[in-house]
Amino acid sequence: MIKVLPTGVDALLAKARAEVVVMATGGMTLRRIDQANLRRGVRYRVLLPDVLRPNALALAPCEVRTLPQVPMDAVVVDGVAAVLPAERGVAVFRLPSVVRAAVELFERVWPEAVAAYDVTDDCELTRRERELLTLLFAGSTDEAAAARLDVSVRTVRRMVADIMNRLGARSRFQAGAKAADRGWLLQRAG
């Protein structure tokens, strides 16, 4: 069963100015944080259990780390409001002691967690970059991809180098695997 946060919590997320931290145990499914409610300049950090697939939650651009077990479900916005599970859905707490306790727990386990992947604002791929990776992942040569995209081979190689750098990939294969893991490859190249 998926619980959807009420409009008030969406509004709280939309007003974030500095940082949003999320702990999700998997027991309570929090509304996904996606491009619709992400604000530029706000840092998003998410802790998930190892069993959850971060790319399935459409978390971008967020810093996602995993642990074998996440201690609780919570969303803390700007260190002033904590969204916690309640008997019926969720409740928003603004009591400093409640917010501080949630943040301190998050900060205690964050360094122990393993990065699921590194995502930064400039890491999201354009449709053309996704199409290029899809072609290359399907076995196209640089020359064939260049012809399909109507660009030069040099442009293809420059795009691939840029994508590899942004994804932190050491090889084209690794870049393709990271893009596939994140669901960034197109079903069929365009």
C-alpha cells in the first residue's frame, strides 16, 4: 500500500531553502522526491535500505546512500520541520527537540551509509545524450551513432567523454551500466 503525503507536506517540501533529509525504511513509502518538487540550490540527502532500488524511486538530483537497515522513516526540511509517520499517514512536527533528534540520528548514520550513486545538478542527461548512450549500449560504433544523430564522430567522442566524467565512469561500458542502472537509457534510440 502506498501512502501519499497530503498537499501540506508537498507545500513544505516546495518551500525548502537549504536542505531536505529523508530516511525511508521501506515500511512507509514516502511520496517520491522528483523534478516537480525539487528546488535549485537545495541539498537533498536520502537514506534507503539496501533492498530498495534508488533509480526506481526517481530520486534525482539527490545524494542517495544505503544501509542494511534505516532506523526510521522521516523527512526533515531545513532543520525546522520533521515529517514522521503517524497513526493515519504522517504528521508534521516543528518542535525543535523532535526535529533535532531526527537530524542527529540522520547525521549519525549518514557517514556509515554507502553511496548508491553520485548525482549532481549537472549529471542529469539530455535526451540527445540518452539517445547516444542507448545507441552505443546497443553496439553501435561511434561512426554509426554520429550518422544516426547527424553529428561528427568527434562530437560523439566529446559527448561520451563528458558523460563519463559526469557519471564518474572509467570506461564507456561503466558509463552505459551506470546509465542503465539509473533508468536513463531509452527503450529504443530515436
